[in-house]
Amino acid sequence: MRHRYLEVTFRRGKPLAAYLYLPRASGAKAARTTDEGHGLRVDYDTDGAPMGIEITAPSAAEIEHVNAVLTKLGQPELAPEEWAPAKAA
């Protein structure tokens, strides 16, 4: 996957979870996960590269916390329009 994207999952019309997919090698598999606080968990592949950020409570998540994790991972911060699906939830 070349570009990141945010996917929000709903159940009975309410946001259940979200996942920010990060660029990764084709066929990469998650090997470990770290808890970054604020309901954010980062998945890493077998080479230690970040694959994505799980957002366990999208309606309570803040873009500032997600951007802090992205900065820690060496990724560009989210623009407000990228975060819009989570805020709409």
C-alpha cells in the first residue's frame, strides 16, 4: 500500500473502532503491537516497520494524540481533512 487512509467501523450507527493504515510493503503481516495511550495502538510488521494505528474509541480520540504518535513513528501528521471521518463519527 502506497498511501495511508483512515477506516472507521460502525455498529448500529455508532463508531466502534477506527484504523489508520500506513504505507507498507505488500503482504506485510503484523508481528507486534504497542499501546501508545489515549486508546491508540500501533501495529508493527516483522521488520519493525509501523503498519497502522488502531483507534479503539474514535468518538473520543483527538487528532493531537494521533499526530503525536505519527511524529514518534517518523510519519507526517494528519491534515484535518484526513481526520474528518473520525470526527464525523
